[in-house]
Amino acid sequence: MEAYKTAAKLEQQGELRLSDLPFQAGDEVEVILLRREPDQTIENPYPLRGLPIRYEDPTEPVAEGDWEIHQ
């Protein structure tokens, strides 16, 4: 089954018009209609941008106890 996806808006009285479809005249097609949900825009996609960065003990080793040589 070949699939083709497009978007369209309903016209008056619930009429839907599709054009420039990649099928030939006489081809049988299956039609499934789904209501498209409006795009939800994210107010701030980077909420941490511009906040101060604070390092605690930046020169201390990290996870030193996890190394086998130290055990």
C-alpha cells in the first residue's frame, strides 16, 4: 500500500478538496481523516539560558571512589 500525506482545510458545508495527488484517474484510494491538533509553541525552549553557573569544588576529583585502583 502506497501512502501519501497532505494537509487541507475544510471548506463550506464540510467540503474537502484535494488536488495534485500522486495517483492516476481510476485508482482506488482509502481515505482516513484526522483532526490536526494546533501546534503548541513552547514559551521558552531554553529555560536555563542566562542563569548563573556555580561550580562547587571545581578542582576536586569526581567519583573517585568508583575507580577500582582506589579500592
